[in-house]
Amino acid sequence: MVMFSPMMFDAPGSDENIYTQFLFFSVLAFPVLCLLGGILPWIFKRQPKSIWLYGLSGLAIGLLILAIVLLSVQCGGDFAC
């Protein structure tokens, strides 16, 4: 999915759309946040609040869903609105 995400900007005017940019960066951050959500709690296992780092994976999913919903509602699913 990350490989095809630059093609979101093929439509004229889509490079200036804030919702398309938000979707692009949330797709770009998705694998990074999921990996960090799995690795960081293991690294900081001695810290009592490290359990909250598992939420990074949920944050990645939430950002992706929010970006898709915003693009669908505000622009009708079109990358250039």
C-alpha cells in the first residue's frame, strides 16, 4: 500500500488537498507505528508505563480510518476536491 500511495497525487489539484496529504502520511506512518508498537514495549519492559506503547498500533489504525472517512465525507472519495 505504501508503494502505491504516491499515485494518490496523480489527479490535478490533489497535491494541494489537505485530506489527501493526511491519508498519504497516515499510510506512510502505518508500518512504522505498528513496528514501534510491537518493539518499544519489549525494549522498555522494565518501565511500568510501557504497556501504553502497545497503543501505537491502534493509533496507526485509527489515523488510517480517520483519513479515509474524512476523504470520503469531505471530498466524496475523490482525491482532488
